[in-house]
Amino acid sequence: MSTPDVLLVTCRALPEGEPGAAVLDEALAARGITASWVAWDDDAVDWAGSLVAVRAAWDYDARREEFLAWARSVPRLLNSAAIFAWNTDKAYLAALAEAGAPVVPTYVVEGAAVVKPRVGAGGRGVQVLDSVVVQPLVESIRTEGEYSVYVLGGEVVSMAVKRPAAGEIRVHEQYGGRTVALPVTEEAAAVARSAVRAAEQLLGERLDYARVDQLRLADGTLAVSELEVTEPGLYLEEIPGNGPAFAALVAALLGR
């Protein structure tokens, strides 16, 4: 069996890849690029002969150190293992802000912390949390939603808005959130470019791909809520153009 040009990395719970994976498969095939979906923790996979693109390794958070050790062992990985190590600790948001990117105010709490209601008695509502970041609730998440801007190969290629279900602030599908493609706005694109530029300066490396999530603050400006440069979903069902755009990135890295 010949070695695929690119290995698209997923998790065991999603053996066929992220939702809409066929869109990406077809876009790669149209460029003559062979691809295979494989789980990052599959010991039978030979990682040496292919470009490796992490796509849906959405269980890494429960096994972060194991995931990073795997990433360090992969010869040709996009983005790099060093980028993953930085990005999988949400303290990166504070570093981005210090580097000049517009970021939702983020406070890093190192180690275990006790969180208490400001008004409380009898220990009600007291929690012990370990190594957290704290952000103010940005109310626009309930009304306007969260914007996602994709930057592939240094170019802004697409944008979507993610809105939560009623009574929720999480925009993920499993909590009832929904995603809708939008035309890219210059406002959101500028914030995305600023975030990517700041991250590249901090890391000393180029980001081959990024998804820059943004919320509108009370003053009317957009700010980064997350910079996803490890395994951002491409929302291929909602934004099918992300398939050819990601395939173009892979082709460029393969010299095709």
C-alpha cells in the first residue's frame, strides 16, 4: 500500500474525520493529493512518510501531555508541536494581549484556586478549580454570537458566526449552537490578522492555519476570544469553500 501524501489526523471517536470530511477529501483528490484519516494515538500508523495535518483530534484535552509527545515525534507536522504546546494552554490569550492583539480581557490563575460567590453563606457555591483563565462574560455572545475567521497560508479565506441556543453561552453544536457562513468583513479580518501576526511574533514561527474566534465588546469593538491553531474545526458542511482552501494550503506545503 502506497504512503498517502497527507495524513489527516482525527480521534478514535471520529474515524472518518470531522463533519463534512468528504468535502476536504474531494478537494484534495481534485489536486491529485492522496489522503487518509488516522487517529493520532494509533500506534500502527507510520508518521514518517507523509505530511501530517491535525484536523479532528478533539480528545487531546484529556490527554494533553500524551498528545504533545506524539506531536513532537512527527517529522512533518502542521502546525508545529511547539505551536500546539503554546496553544493548548489558554494562558496564551494573556500573552497575545501583551503582544498587542485585541483580546477579551483574560486573567490567568496558576495552580489551585478557591472560587466563591461574593455573597454567600454555608459554603454554598464554593468550588476548587485548578489552573484556570477567567474572562468577563461578553454579553454579545447571547445576541450577536461569536465570529470565526479562517486564516490559511497567511490569507483570510472565510468567516462564520456561531450562535448559542437560548439560555446558553456555549456555541458548540452539542449544546444546541448553530453556525452560519458569512461574507468576510474587513473589521473581523483585521482582528484576525492582528492575532495571527502577534502569535507568530511570540512563537517565532509561521502559522500555516488559524481560526480566530471573536466577540464584540461593550465598546463596539471586536476582540479575540480564542485563537485556534491546533485542531480548529473547518465547519465544512457550513463553509464548503474551506475544503478547497485547506487543500490549496496542503498542496503548497507539498510543493504541488
